[in-house]
Amino acid sequence: MPTPLKPSARKTTPTQGRADLARLRRMTDAEIARTSPPELRNLPEDFWQGARVVTPVAKEAISIRLDSDVIAYFRATGARYQTRINAVLRSYVEQVAVPAPPARRKRAV
């Protein structure tokens, strides 16, 4: 009998969302507006202009040591605080990452 894989050895892929897409497609704009959280109501028309699609990537479980006040801050923000920590780290990486120089073309002889 094969032994079960350790969690880190399992293939990790993003799971499919749980939204009821058929129901969402049937909703009218009025229903959407009525059920939207207050902070999402009355958004300006150009709100989504700069939006970009972000494809979720598989996460890797690690152990990291953080200052206790940093952990307390994120935990106080509620559930999914680790996701917010990841978002902060990703934002930092995107801001400080140096873009790769353009590839050099070989000269025709």
C-alpha cells in the first residue's frame, strides 16, 4: 500500500471558485446594487479602468518569523489575514523588482 504524500509533496493547484455564476448572470443591475456592500455602491464609471486580471498561483506553506506587533496588526484585521500579508509582500516585490533588460539581438553576418 503506498504511503500518503506529505502536504508539501502534494500537487497544489488553485481550486475553482464557489460562486453560483448562473444565478449571478440572471441578476439585474438593480439587484446587484441593492445587495452590494456600502463601500462598493456608487463607484465612478472609470473605477475599473486600471483593473488587471490576476491569476491565482499555488501557494507554498512556509514557516516565517515576524514581529509580534506585525502579526497582531494583521490578525486584528480579521479572517484571511495571511492573505493580506501575502498581498503586502507581493506589492513590495512588484515595486522594487528591477525589470529584466531587453534581450539583445545577434547581428546578421
